[in-house]
Amino acid sequence: LDTYYKTQHLADFPKIAEGSPELGKKFFDYYGAVFADGALTAREKSLIALAVAHTVQCPYCIDAYTSDCQQKGADFEQMTEALHVAVAIRGGSSLVHGMQMREHARKAGM
Amino acid sequence: VRAASPQLAQVSADLAADRATPRATLTLRRREAPLASTARQLEMLAAVPLQKAGRRVEFDAMAGTFAPAHLEIFQVNLGKLCNMTCRHCHVDAGPDRTDAMMADAVVERVIAAIGRTRAHTVDLTGGAPELHPRFRDVVAAGVTAGKHVMDRCNLTVLLLPRNAGLADWFAERGVEVVASLPHYRRPNTDAQRGDGVFDRSVKALRLLNDAGYGKGDPRKRLTLVSNPAGAFLGAAQATAEREWKEALQRQHGVRFDRLFVLNNMPISRFLEWLEASGNLDAYMERLVNAFNPGAVEGLMCRNTLSVGWDGRLYDCDFNQMLDLEIDLPRGPHIGDFDEDAWHRRRIVTARHCFGCTAGAGSSCGGQTA
């Protein structure tokens, strides 16, 4: 597993379409459209992607969106703050499930 | 440091005494670094293993032939003296560069050429051009000749006591201020230019706003120029301009008219940084992979004449910094400039040119594609 992730995979990612060109095209067209300037700027979308990349803990996405955020004009402070949004939601989501625990424990306890 | 004139000696003494301007590094020349040699820079670029499909990649082969367009921009580099020493500087400018400042005899020839040229714009750069003792004479020559005059300004230079009132002097003459600011927030700006530069830049922007700049008046146009603070390409210009305007207004109450986004050229101090940080090969590969055929038509070398501090001529300021002289039969000096021959010349290129064709393209006038 020590070579499970390879840097070259990122550059070769478009080749994934070879197994299913039609679905591949649909995916990459959609993907490109998602990240274009819209109601959110491309930079804002890249920061969201960076936060999500850390949540799904995808090494490819982390590398790709660190570079993309820099290229879109985000600085290190903005990128770190974006990560903390992911961290807060991950931590908060664990903690808020404590309400289940709390309810369950209250019901069975005296 | 020896200076050519008493006025220049005074500028040099002022800069030596200036404790207010932050400095990020020292010039290559002052450090006697190997890359102070332009031959060494060209060797380093040539040695980058750029390959595509097993073949060596060169700029000419990828860009194809492109001819000169009409001469529009008469760009003059008044010299390498600067109050700052930014990490990415392609000029190797700094407070010690009195060795490379335009002499009076050359200034006179430049002024005469400004009176003759069909170019509509006179673009003044450096170093910090405002530090040249004859700077105001050259601006005035452009204004008198009916040219649009642009001053490439590093912002902090406006805060030096010797330049008090310069913003108002510009405003009275309709000079466009093209001011470099790497980023609209502090961290990347200070990383590239030195701690404290961002705050001083904002102060200078306020001064320009107070003089009427940055508020939509075409005679008081304030253009900002952004360079990436690292081994990546510039952001999309139109989107970045909206974000910068909103953020600078909201956070600092300052306004500007338009934003140019540039790529960093792999030469001089930026080349040194790329090599030292282990980014050189990857950056060159990034430029080549981002090669945009649509950016070739808008290349600034097609419509720009670049005059060096010693009067020599070049196709652009980057070629100037690499000593890649213009290919003209009567000799590459402003005193012999033949504008008709200029239109027939072959443009001189090398691998650094990939910086101008990467992504959305890059020129002294911002993105080109």
C-alpha cells in the first residue's frame, strides 16, 4: 500500500474516461462547469473544494486544490481558515450526535 | 558607491538613509550571486529538461512565427535603482544599483525619440523610475508630445520625502499610475516584497486616491499590477479585479480603476528563487503545459519598443534584463532608431517567453488572451 497513491495519477486522471468515454465526458464537462465563475467566484469554489478535500482526505484533491487555490489568488491564511471550516463541521458533527447519546442515556438512566 | 551625477549621488544617499522602506532581500549583484550574470541565467533556462513526446521543447517551435504589429508602446527603463528589493524582481533592482542608471546624454536622445515616435504611449519603468533625477523631464516630454504616459510605480516610493507632491504632479498631467501590488491582502504582498510593504502600499494608495486617482476619471487612472507570490500562474484577471476592488474598498477604503494580472518570468531574482526552492523544473513545465496559442497574437513584443538605461533597444523589458538585444540592422541604440525597420524586424525569443504565453497570457498590459 506504500505506493497506492502516485503523483502521476493526478496528471493521468483524464484517462479514466477511456473505460467509458460517454460518462467520462459527462463527468468532466460537469466538473468544469461546477468550478467556473458563477454566483460564487472560482476562488471561493476552490477554497470549498480544499476544505472538502481534507474532509474526504483525498491526497489527490488536497494537492490539486492547494495548487488551484494559490493559482486562483487565495493566500495561506484564507486556505487555513477554509480548512478550519471543515474541521469545525467534522468536530461539530461528532459533538452534535452527542444529542443522540444524551437522549438515549437520559431515557435509560435514573 | 560611485554615482554619475551629484543628483544621483543624493538619491543614493537618501536611499542609504531610508529606514522606512522594508526590503525582502539583497540584489544578486550586491551578493555577487552567480545569476547576476545573464549568460548564467540563459544557461540555467536552457538546461531545464523540458520535453514533450520525447522531444526537447523550445519557444519558437511552439509559438510559430509571429510578426511585429504597429508600434504602440514606447517603453523606457530609466535604470535599476529602487528603494525596494522584492524577491521576484526580474530587473535585479535595488538601492545599490546606481551602476545602471540612464545618463543625461541618453535621456536627451530618449526625449528626442519620444518627439518623433508614432507610438501613442510612453511607458516608464525601472527600478523605480521616479528615483531617476531626470524622471520628471521624461514625463514632461511625453505629455508635451501628446502621448499617454504611464508610470510603473512600486507605491512605497511615493512615501519617500523626495517624492512628496508627486501624485498631484501626475494628476495635473494626466499620467496613468500603474502600481505594483502583489496581492490585495498582507501575507502574500509582504512575503514577496518585505514585512510592512503592504501597509505602506495602502498608505500610498490613499495618497493617490486623495489626488483623485482610482475613481473612474480617465485622466487619473490608477491601475494595479499583481504578480503571483510563488511558483504558480496569475489568477483570472476579470474575477480577480472584482474581488480586489471589493476587498480593498471594504477593508482599507481605497479604490483603483483596473487590475493587470501578470505571470512571473523565470529570470533574475525569481529564477534564483525557483532554483533555490526546488521549483524550477516544475514551474517551467507548468508554463509549457499552460501554453496558450491564443496568447501569441497579443504578445507585447509585437507592439512595444523597450529602451534600456544605456540606450540599447530590446523587444521587451525581459529580453532587456537578459541582454537579448533587438535584431535591427542599424544597431540597437535609441540614437539610431529607425521605426520603419523596427516593423520589419525578427522578434528575439528564448525559453523565458513561455511566461508570456502561459494561461491567459501575460504582458505589461496584463492578460492578453
